[in-house]
Amino acid sequence: MSAIQTRNGIEENVLNCIGSTPLVRVNNIIKAEKLKCDLLVKCEFFNAGGSVKDRIAKRMIEEAEKAGKITPGVTTIIEPTSGNTGVGLALQCAVKGYRCIICLPEKMSLEKIRVLKALGAEIIRTRTSAAFDDPDSHISIAKDLEKSIPNAWIPDQYTNMNNPDAHYYGTGAELIEQTGGKIDVFVAGAGTGGTIAGTAKVLKEKIPGIKVVGVDPYGSILAQPAALNTMDITGYEVEGIGYDFIPDVLNRSYVDEWRKCTDEQAMPMARRLLREEGLLCGGSCGSAFYHALEIAKTMPEGTRVVCILPDSIRNYMTKHLMDEWMWERDFFTPEVPEQNAEWYN
Ligand code: PMP
């Protein structure tokens, strides 16, 4: 059976419009950088809820339903998340009729909160600086709620194997079909790590010799070797990637190389993807693509680099989409290419 679903008829509901995302060549950047290799991006903002996390929300809910663990109208779904898993779950809950509670750190954008509310989710905001095991963290608060609310269930993207499996059977299988198995380097950022671990697992099974590169923000500890993580930065603006613990679903044995990324590298690159390629993508896309491009600059003719773009600019209308926000944080210098200076003013 094909991993790619074509949509040219009537869909029973919007949950069918998750997965089978387009793979797009970044032609203008390839030309501008005089790349010898091919460079493609998998555009996850085409998912119904606007991010790669719609895939895992769908699979975690469907598998729990199949196992008889949850029932619409009875179960309350609770999840600690940086936002996109929340939106994915709230979308499932809105269509299927579950009560939904999302716990998320204060740092996460107002745009995500508004979408969550509009989808009918109840929101609990938690202190961003609370470590994962702090009683005030979004993870601890979700666990407390699960105990106090009858018929509550936490899908738990950090330990639920349906998270990486959504990418093994979805994202990765689609990439193999879309490229005919021709990928030399695969680049993705890591939050829970479900995307990189699940996708890399199937890519490595089917494409011998493929290299998998993980991108982790400075201030996070996911990268290996651990010495990479010792920069003197604790906070960062990019949302959705990086953690202060290693989630169970992040099987780092599938990652051949880790690269660290700064906000100063990521944010202008996210804007560059918009301006030069028309890709309406989010900040973590800039992190992953920054390194995909760095790698592509070193790759010979006939090779291909593929990068995941996890979410949409919709989440960041008052953040990196705004010039003022970028200037205030010095994100427009020194990475901004000279020739583009005028449209940053
Ligand atoms: N980028 C964004 C914007 C995200 O919300 C997430 C999910 N936390 C990721 C990247 C990373 O995905 P994963 O959790 O599968 O590693």
C-alpha cells in the first residue's frame, strides 16, 4: 500500500488531511548558494492543524481507541506540550468529542494559545523555567491533573511509541516513496525526538549509508557528545525543539551527528525560507534548515539533502514574522545577507 494519500475527492472530516505532506525543492536557495547537490524540504505546515505533531496526535488517539483505553464523551485527554502536540490533540478532540486539557509553558506563543482555545481545549500555563521534574512544570502538572480528574488519560508523547511510529509509518515511509529512496543526508530538529528517531529508523532500514543529522538548540541537552551542550546559554526563543531531559522516544542511536543551533542562526533562516522560497514556516524550521544548508554546501553533485520543516508561520505572527521583534533581539545581524537588507527595513 502507498504511504502517500492523494486527496481529490470528499474527505469525511479534516482528520483525514494529516500526513502525505509535500516534498519541495528550494530552487532559489540552491541557485543563490550555488549548491552542487539537491536540497528538499518536507513541508509539515500542510497538515490540518499546521504541524508535524498532527501526525502523532492522530496515531496516539487512534491506537488508544483501538485498545479500548479511551472513549469520546467519557475520556478527558490531558497533555503537557510545547503547543503543537496540543493543537494536534485538540483538533482530534474537537472532531471526535473528547474533553481536552493542555498544559504548556508560558514561553509558548499567544498564537498557539488562541488556536487551542478556539478548538475548545482548556489551557493551563506553567512556568517556563520549571525543570521537567519540578512540581510546577507542565509535565508534573499534567500528571497531577490525571490523578484528580476521573477518566483522564495522558497520551504522553515523551514515552508513547506511537509518537516515533507515526513517523516510521508516515513521514519516513512517505519520504522513501517521494524520493524513490534517493536521500544522502536527512536533517531534523529534535524536541521529543519522535520525528527524527521514527523517520531515521525507516530511512536507515531502506537506504543503506544514509546520514542522519539532529539539530538541537544551544541551551538544550539532547545533542551528543555531551560536550556539545556546554555553551553558556540557558534560554532560547525557538519553540518546539530542545529539552532539559532525554525523552524515552528519542533513540539517539539513529542519529549519526548532532549540530547545535542559535536563535541568531535560526530566526533569519526561517525568514529567508519565507522570502526566497515562499515557505510559510516556523522558527524551528530555520534551525534545521540552517544546518541542512551548511551541510548541502559541502555535498558533491548527484547527492541529495532532505530537511523537515515542522510547523507554520501561523504560530509566530507576533514573533519572528515581525521585523520589530527580530531587530529587538538582534536576530537580523550578522546573518542577514547584504543583498536582502532592504526588505528587512
Ligand atoms: N519543531 C516544532 C515547532 C515542534 O513543535 C516540535 C515538537 N515539539 C518539533 C520541532 C520537534 O518534533 P519532535 O517532538 O518530534 O522531536
